[in-house]
Amino acid sequence: MFTALIDYARLVRAGWTLTRHDALVPREFAHLAPGPLQAFGSLTRIGARGRAKRPGERLAFAFERLGPAYVKLGQFMATRPDIIGFEMAADLGRLQDKMPAFSDAEARREIEAAFGQKIDDLFTEFSGPIAAASIAQAHRATLKDGRKVAVKVLRPAIERIAAREFRAFARAARHIESASSAARRMEPVQFIETLKASAAIELDLRMEAGAASELAENLKDEPRLRIPEVIWPLSSRRVLTVEWIDGAPLGDLAALDARGVNREELARLVISVFLTQALHTGFFHADMHQGNLIVDDQGRLALIDFGIMGRLDEIARHTFAEIIYGFITRNYKRTAEVHFNAGYITRDHSIDAFAQALRAVGEPLQGRNAAQVDMSRVLQQLFDVTAMFDMHLRPELVLLQRTMVTVEGVARLLDPEVDMWEAATPTVRAYINKAIGPQAQAEKLRTATRKALEIAPQLPHYVEEIGKAAEKIADGRVDLRQPPPQKTGITRIALWFAGAAALLLTIFAVFR
């Protein structure tokens, strides 16, 4: 009971902050609310600030004032334009975690506590904060061996603050989900659980170190890509140290042009790198905004900040690839079947009707570049289709969806005329060939053959045992309440052939 009261008090405080920025019942949408709520909204807007700003801008500003957990909530809300609208999603998507820095003295204390040594014993140089986000801030330093590094330090007490806020979020989500069937379709409780799980990983910098290391290993064969090296002796739960990368961030187009960067090629590379991660390895950087992407001094694309990562299992990767490839090849029937086979849409709906709806979404995109497509209209139509067919939010795809939207925005920034489908085709086709093409089928055949050969030496024994069982049945020693076979010799032969046939079927089942 006491915990619930505290949670409600936190929600009330958040509501008060939202009303001060006209972000709780925004005047632009108040006419859509019931009469009592309209009246309440009118009262809350008395003395509200930021009247000249858009609703999404006011909400983003309020979230920044409420703290780290709300910044994360705003960033994740930006992935659901089907709920909040595309303009508001775009405004919230600009939340880049820019927060006031905590003191240099506090950062030094955190580092010294983590490693049991004085700062001067660890580094020859250690700067003040160069960037501050909702969960941590970064410093530039120089190791004793002369290497330049970036040192990331968690905010003091951030774990306790986040835990309290997420508990309040969860309570509010449960109330929202119980309000209506439309709200349940959006899965607010699962949405908050996904957000909470993502934040928990961000709050342990050892996880980020492991993510950077794994991603570097997965992408080591891509010469155009760079992942900073983790300095393991100086990384812990609350401190992360990685090599420093000099370069131009992708958001600084003037700096990229000054370096002679081909922005069209870079846009295609960003798309390819994301799809390679998501499809070929199933482990992807899920925060690929322009601030986390740098072109280094050698012209390579560098990824930084690995606090938010996503994973897709083999089935999800296969489904994702087939959906994209279905749109690319205009095979809408196959794309619809993939949705049904994955359980995204229940069997009480028509596959043909869903294929027709997907065609209406996909056909206007064919042969058109980003400058010719109003992506907000396309996404709105797609969301309308999913609502029509009762498609629920898939928690494992939330980060994928968010990253796809972010990557599309970065590619558009670099090259407003980029053809997203054409840029995606080589990577998607390579995965399709690898997953279900002749090479994949040959590998499955080899695997099945190895398993069959492991079974083969025992096959005569299995057949003999089956034959003995058949004799018992034939002699009436086992009552199966069925007429017994008359000739046990024939039974043995038949069973032996049945076993052999089963062995062959095991080998060739991969081609079904």
C-alpha cells in the first residue's frame, strides 16, 4: 500500500510537470477528449509554458525536466507513431539524451572507487565532462601508455532513481491496458517491460563492454566499419573505457563534405551495416542515430555507444528477411503467409485479404526514392492495416522497429534521394540465399546426413527389437485389440524397410 502511494505520488508529480508545459491534455487535441477531460485540460493550461511550441516539442521538454527514465520513455514513444502520431514521434525522436553534467569531482570518485586507485595513477590526463546523457556522461583521457580513450561514468544513484520511476510506469501501464481493447492491442505493459529491460542493461556498463566486443567480432570482416576497442582493465559495472575515435559525426554534413565524404555511398553503407547486424548475426546496435555514427580519419564508419542493443533469434531474423524481401520482389502473398506463419496475425483472418492490404502499402513505394515518398503516410497506412487485422505489438521487434526508423532518417539526412529498397536489396538477398538457398539446403542435408549416420549403426538393433515386438503381437502376447499379422517373417521385412525408409526420410526432410 505504501509503495502504491509513492508510485501515485510520482505520477502526480509527473502530471504536474506535464501540465506546466501543456503536454498532458494538449490544446491541439483537447477537442477529441470527453467533456470533463476537456474542462480539466483547460484548467491545467492556465499559466502553461511554451505555447508557441508543437505538442511533441513541449512533451520532450517536460520529459527532459522529469529526468532520465522519462527521457528513455520519450525515446521509446517515438517508435510508436501509430499511437502518438508522426509529428509528435518525430519531435520525441530528437531527444538525444543531452542532460546537465554532474560534477567532475563525483566522476573521479566513481572511477577511483571502481578500481581502488587514484585518477593520476590510472591516467596521465583526464578531462572534465565532454558529453552528458540521461544515464551517464563521458570524459576524454590519456592512458599511461599514451593511448587516447573515452571514459563513460554512470550518474550517481541512477539505478535507484530508474527503478522507482519504472515501477510507477508499470503501474500506470496496467491501468491503461485495462481501460480498453484498443489500449490492450498496443501492449503498454509489455512496452514498459521492454523499456525497463533495455534500461537495466544500460545501467551495467560491463554489458555495454561485452556488446562492443561482440559486435566488433561479428563485423570484423567489414573493412569500411570500425568499432572502438574496449579497455578491459579499466571497465567495470559503473565505468567503461574504450579507445577514442577522432572523426566527423554523421549529423555534421559540412564536416563530412569538408572531408570529401561521398554521402550517397555513406547512406547506403549505414543501411547495409544495420541489415547485416540484424539479419546475418541477429545482434544489432539499436541506437544508430547520427550522434552515435562517426566517419573516422581513414573514412571508415565508426559506431559508438553500445548501451542499447537488440537481438533476434533465427526464426525472427528469417521472418524479418522474408517480409522485406517480399516487399522488394512484390510477392505480397508470400509476405502475408510469413506474417501468418510467424503468428503475427491469427488464422481467423484471410491471407488473401491481408496480401491485398500489403499490396496497397507496397506498390506506391516501388521504383521511388526517399524524396518521392511521404514515409509518414506509408507508415500510417501500414499501421491501419495492422489494426484492421488485429496485429499486436511484438516485444522482440520494438528495438528493431525503432532502429529501422532511425536508420532511415540518417540515410535520408545523408542522401535525400536514397532508394531504401534498392539499398537494402543486396544484403537481404544475401541473407535469403544463405538461409534458404541451395547452400543452406546443402548444409542442412549434411547435418541431417551426419545425424542419420550416427543412427545407422544402431538401426539393425532397432529393427530387431521392433521385430520381436511384432512377434509378441502376432502370438497374442500383447493385446492391441487389433487383428494380429499372420506372417512374422513378412512383418520383419516390412519393418526393416520401414526403418530404412524412415532413415532416408530423415535425410531428405530438409527439402520439404
